[in-house]
Amino acid sequence: MRGVVAAALSHPIEKTLAAAIVLSIAVLMTTPYYYLALFVPLAVIFLMFLNRYPSFGYYVIVFIVPFGAYRTLSEVGHIKIHYILAVMLLLYLLFKSFNLRAMPAELRGSIWRYIGVLFALTLVTALYSPYPDTAYFNVVQFLGAMTFIALGMYFIDREAFIRHVPAVVVLSVSLSSFLGVIGYVFNISFFAEKIVEGEFKRSLGGAADPNNTALMIAFALPLLAGMHERAKSNAYKFFLAALYVMNVLAMVFTFSRGGAIITILITIVVFYRRFKRINVQLIFLQIFLVLLLAALVLGALPKTYMQHFGNIANKKADASIERRSSYYTVAMDAFVKHPIMGTGLGTFREIYAESDFARKFSRKGDDVRRFAHNTYLEYLVGLSLIGLLCFIALEVRILLNFNAARKKFLKQGDEEMVSSASAYMFAFIVLAVNLFIFSEVFHKDFLIVTALSHAAYRLSLERPT
């Protein structure tokens, strides 16, 4: 009897955890969500793996960014894969901080001042917002965004900065692009929208919105070019070049006009930089490759593509042009009515739904609430001019971090870090421009690049000048 008691009392933590796992499975099996019981043992295994390789969890979050349409595990409680992973990693960070009795050095940086001011404005405007539900929801979202930034700051070291992060971003976006191309060509509804005859079909990839797919492709292209620049093997360079072509093709199938223009500009900059570096003998080869890329893309253009592009100045032929101009009108009216405090971050949709334009452009079954299709307008309406200026100041800080780090790496003769920092800075500029035509105040790519800018500056200080 004593032996049984002794065995029961030995290793109490392990036995408590085992009992909790069994109880969780038992409870889930009695609910309509019994299928979630399968995730309990898988989560335990994953937790054990994370304890050994915690940075892997961060890479998984980064990898699933382009798959926004498939990140939700359960609509009840809005349970999403990246939320669960972020909580796990946050607990790991808190445990490390508790052991150190201090905040980890990787998390200390001036960029938190800008983020802190923006969060304070988001919280204060929510207190006085005429749309408190939406405003407070975005306060919670902001906390999640700060968590993701902190995770990036902590887990991004030199190896991650040069190799792991760009590889994960490029591979995940390329996989989404591949699925988008397949979905468009073969009318697969999982990866393309409006595939019914007579509808305006667009590629989605893993995202829920073709414009978001276009933004993520544009963000990945400079990183892809940077990886190609640092590649040693010709076979690897060819593979990366093929990925570039596929991503450009996926961009075409999104039918994003802004994305197409940005992609053309990115490609011009990429090849211009290549021309400056290559030998004279290889210039004609590069020109041939540019012409080949252009021929492949033009050959794959759908018949309706140029027509869609040509309607950019024709409001009668394309109602989306007039609708987008209405966003500016509503945003300016909202700013005039609330010039000091704003109406709370993310509330533009609620304001637009109350406007005459919402009724004018509404279609049966559509949500009359619409985003501003401009992140800067979202900040202007939500946090007023002060909030917008703070957001722009954060963008400037990110750019200055990359530029300062790049200069230090140049002095140190660290070519890999120079190339990586330059690629990230290029990708950030592309993202900042894209935010003029896309609404997302907490876009994951922006959070990733914010952490990267901090990591770049920190890593440049760790090496002797």
C-alpha cells in the first residue's frame, strides 16, 4: 500500500499534466467539437518540441501568414493556429524573463516608444468611440500585434536574419502563389474566387482577399531577389528565378492593378541593381531573361486583364473606381467631424456603412461595411491626425533602423548582412507604398518587418565597428 501511495506522490507535476491531458480529451469528446480532441496529444508533442526549439514556433507563425483563409481552427471563440502558437511562445518568453529577473536584452529598443504611443492613442480613442465594440476589439488586436513584434525581436538572430526569415517568407508566399495559379487555371474554389461563368474570377492563393495576396507577393519579391543575390549555387539561383516568375504570374491572376504596377517597378529596380553588378559579357543574357520573363507573363495574361487594367480611368465601366473614391470622401468627412480624438481604430467600416455611398454601392448579400482600402486613411479616421503622424513616425523609425544598420554592416565589411538589410529595407518600402491601396492596420508583414528593423540595428551594434 505504501508503495502505491509513494508512486502516486512521486513526480506530481508530470502526473498532473497527464491527468489534465486525459481530462481535456474526455471533455472534448462529449462536445460537438469532439474532433478537437485529436489536437490535444498533437499539441503536447508540439509543446515538447517547442521547448527544445522555440524559434521554430515563430517560423511556423510567419509561414502561415499567407494562409489567412485557413488559419482558423474553430469559429467558436475565434480559435486560430497563430493565436495558440503566440500564447505558447509568450509563456516561454515570460518564463525566460522570470528566470533572468529582467526583460531580455533582445526586447529593449527605442521602437517601443512609437508603438507605445500608438497603443495609448488606440486605448484612449476607444474610451470615447461611438463604435466601442469595434474600437475595443482593435485594442485587443493591438496587444496581439505587440506580442508578435516582441516574439520577432527575441527570436531573430543573425542566422534567422540572413537565412531563416527570408526563406520562410518566400517559400510560404510562393506556395500560396502556386495554389493561386492552380486555383485560377483549374477553377478550384479553395484558391480562387468567383469561378462561376460570367463572374470576375481572381486568384486568392491561401488568403481570403486577392488584394492581400497581391500585397504579400509584392513584399516577398525583394526578399526573393536578395536571396538570389546571395545564392552560391547556379541550380539554387535558377530555382529562385523560377519562383520569381511564378509569383509574378500569381500577381497577374489577382487582377490587382496597384499590385501589377508595383511589381513592374520592383522588377525594374531588381534588374537595374543586377546590371550594375554583373560583368559586361552577361548583360545580354540578363536582357534576354528580362524579355523571356515579359513574354511568359504576357502570354499568360487572361483576355480580360488588359480590359480590366484599361478601365482604371473609366468609372462607368468599373464601379470599383468610383467606390474607392467614395472612401476618401467618407474618410475626410469623418475626420472633419472628429478632428481631435478620431472615432477609434478600425471604425471606418462602421462609418462607411452609415453613409449614402454604402447604399449606393451595396449588392445583394454583400456586407455594406467596407474598409478604406488605404491604411493611412484608417489611422486618420480612427486616431485622427496625431495617430496618423505617429504611425508615419513609426515607419520612419523602421526605415532609419534599417539604414543605420546597413551603414554599420558596410563599415564592418559584412556583405551578407548588408545584402539582407538592403532587401528588408526594399521590402518595407514596397509594403509602405502598398498600404496606400490596402487596409490593414495590423498586417502581419508590417509586424514582421518592424521586428526585423529592430533586430537589424541590434545585430549591427553587436559586431565591432
